Amino acid sequence: MTTERLTAWVHGYVQGVGFRWWTRARALELGLVGYAANQADGRVLVIAEGPRDKLEALLALLRSGNTPGTVDLVVEQWDSARGDVTGFVER
């Protein structure tokens, strides 16, 4: 099974509302590794690695409208997995 890397920049009201914790919980349920990190400009950066179908499921959850706060836009980038992350943490 090949793994890929999803980089997702989440725009909106996503800091101070439990968004990173929620993202971590969903990623762990999907068996993904990576992290969710607040950015100085108010976005949350989500890095996740795993099978493409699980990553697409996480991306769909980020865009679902059922997240803490309000997501206005999610910009994603796909790459080959780097294997440099373990577990899924909030940064």
C-alpha cells in the first residue's frame, strides 16, 4: 500500500475553537499520521500521511461544515509521503 502526503491550509475562524483537537481525533480515527498547527495569519496547517482514500476522507471532513469554528476555504496539495511524522499531534 502506497502512502501519500496531504498538505491542507484551512482558512476561516479555526483558531481557539478546538479545531486542531477535532482534526487530530478525525485523523486518528482514519489511521493517519501528521499534525495540525496554528499559523500566525489565522489559518491552520494540516499535514497528514496515509493511504489516499483515508486522506481524501479527512479532506472531506475538513470541508464538511461540521467542524468547530467556521471553515471558509481549504487549499490542498498532494505529494509523496516523506515518512517524517509519527502519530498525529497538535502543534
